[in-house]
Amino acid sequence: RGHKNNIWSFVFLHDNIHIVSGSLDGTMRKWNYDTGLLVGQPWERKKGRIYALALSPDGKTISCGRDNGSVEMWNTDGEMSEDIWTSHSSWVFALSWSPSGGHIASGSSDGTILIRKAGNGEVEPEVGPIKTQQGEVRSLAYSHSGDRIASGGYNRTICIWNTNTGELLVGPIKDLGSWVESVVWSLDDSKLYSTSDKFARVFDSTSGTELHRFEHDSFTYSVALSPKRNALACAGFEGVVHLWGTESHQPLGLPFSRKNSQTLRCLSFSRDGRYLACSGHDNKITLWMWDCQVGHLIGELWKGHEDEIWSFVFLHDNVHIVSSDQDGTMRKWDCDTGLLVGEPWASKRDRWKGKRDRINALALSPDGKTISCGRSNGSVEMWNTDGEMSEDIWTGHSSSVRTLSWSPSGGHIASGSSDGTILIRKAGNGEVVSNVGPIKTQQGRVYSLAYSHLGDRIASGGDNKTICIWN
């Protein structure tokens, strides 16, 4: 937070630590995106609202477009060049650098595109002002090859231009529902993605033919392509972000949003693809981190338990999960299908008693062959991964077993209980290690345990809001 008006543009710096944002309040601000804190003071030049920012390919220079038609050049420490480029008669809505870094294109509400030399701001005479006939030029994007530039217009069209001559190559592609706020090229330049109205569209960049459209619930303002994955991000009017597979055309997980439902104007992936950031009408930037699957939901977790699920383990075959719950049963699931494998596992003793004690904890042995199970009656059971229970049931706790942890060697199992003790047992027979004995933690209930990877220490978390580490 910090801007006093809408954020229309931002850029990820190449250090993978900072973002620079530009706002209608006329300032630029540099942020540390590990902490979310402002770095230094706002960068100010009291000469109008900022609608567009673009970072040079070498990561050293930020171009800034304002509502007075000017373009400024800043370094990443907030120092502005003395030269201010003019020539547009109205707002600069869009900026794009050529891949070589030798040129900068600006698009304006005066309907023109200017392609300038990055060194001095001189308009290329062979290209001249490109008079687009698009009304306002709302968006620009250089192709990765640098020989073409796409423009999105207020008159609901997209055009593709030759950057060396200014010649119209493709388009105008018409009837896109509303003004075109965002355009982006695929990595191989064969496709062009855009947003207007409630659709993100994909076009063949040579013919202009529409190949696909992604439908959303409301107006979309921005699209971004992941540099590392086949993923397209779209954001817009209600503050909702959608992720789509560019090959499958299917959603990548569920849409996500910020709490206030404010319009999102700008969307961008970091260079390494780990972060997705957005900004808009609530005057702040939101940052999400995405794993290697870009938030892809593999399956809705499966229904079958009759009570709360307190623990589960992945088996070493990478195909199955075993879960347990407060109804006292364990269940084995196929991760690929989400289906139950066989019948629920119920303790032999439960069958004798005619009732089941709740299961609070599961832990898988390091060799992947044995599952230890802690119950509300203070017992610990041992099961194989086919649902067969050992005859021996280990006792020793006077209250519920809340947590279990195997030693890295597999020779010992630690159990933590509501009675406030930790028992470290030999895995072969359940015998408590005599030179350790019950560890009386003074932590109240022991809710969590974890062996260190070396096996010489174990950490415990208690309901008295403490953590202890034990030999």
C-alpha cells in the first residue's frame, strides 16, 4: 500500500527482488516484494498521471508514459533522465520496448504510435507517426522477433504493423466487443492474445483468424503469459484472476481474487514464473506465488469419511494416500482417480469392543512399509500399507495420542500425547527406550512432533504455546 490513486502499470525488475509501480497519483514507487515494503521515497515529477511503464530488455531503464503526452526515462534507482520526449498530443496509454532495446514504441489517445530510438527519443523517419485509425491506442506489444508490433484500439480492433516501415500487416481485426486493453505475443510469435469485453481471445498472428476465446464473468483488462509454463492469466473488473492452459484451453484451478473485488488493471508474471502480480483501483499491488504446476488442481479431495480427517500420508508408490479420521477408520485412496481402494480399515480391537476410538495421527515409516496410528485412547497401532494391522497394540499414554514421528533410520517411533509426555519406542516391539523414559514436557498437550533429519533431536509443540527441542 502507498499510492493515493489507481495503479495502472508496474514492472518486475531483473534482480527478482523489486517491483516498480506507476499510478494516477503521478508517482512511481519501488517495492521489495519479499517484505511488501516501500524502498526509499516515491519517485515524483509533478507533471501528470502515469498510465504506462515498460522495462528495457537489459533491465536498466524504465520508460514512463503520462497523461500530458510525454515519455520519460528513469533508471531503477529512481533517477530521471534530463530529456523528456514529447510529440504525442494526448495521453500515452501504452509503451513497449523492442527486443534489442534499440527502440521504444508509444501508443497514445491521439490515435498514433511513435517508434523512437532509445538513445535520444528521435522518431524513426522511415516509420514516422503511425496513424492507426483506432481512436485511442490502448495497448502495444512488440513481437519477440522485433519486426512486428500489435496495437489494441478504443474502436474494438487489433492491428499488427511492420516496425521498419509502419505498414499495416494484419487487420484491423474488428468487432472485439469493447476497447482492447491488453495484447501479448506467444513465445514463438505465432499467436496473439488480447482482452476486451469479457473475453480473452487468441488469434493467428499471420492471418488474424480467431483461434479460441476464454470467457469470464465480467470485463477483462489485462492478460499475461507465464514465461515458463503453458499458462495464461486474465484479470479485470471484479478483481478476479483466472488461469488458463494455453494448450488445453482448460482452467488451471479455481479463479482467485482479492477481498475487496476492486478492478484489476495490470497483471504480470515475474521473469522466473514464480510470481504473479496484479494491481488496480484499490491502489495496491497483490503478489501470488505459484508452484511448478501453476496452481493446477489435480482432483477434488475425495468423499467417504464420516467425520473430520485429522491426518493422512502419501505412500511411496506415488499412487496412493492413506487417510484417517475421527470416526476411527483409515481409508486408502487412488490419487489418480480419487476412488477408495477396498474397504475402510478398522482396528481389530474396535470390532471386539463394538466401537471405534478416534484416530488423531498417522505417520509413515522411512521405508514406506509401515503406518503408525495414534488413537484417542492413548494407544499406538502398526499397519502395513494393505490395511493389515499388527497384533501388538502399544499402550503407555494415559490420554489421546496427538502426534507421531519416525526416526530417520526407522528404528524408533516417537508419540506425543494429551497427557503431556513424549514416548520414544523401539519400532520392532514398541518398548520405550529406557535411557530416555517418558519425557515429561510441561507443555500441556503435545500437539506436534518432528524428528530432525540427523535423528539426534526431536521438536515438540504444546498447547501452552511453546516449542521445545529434546535430545
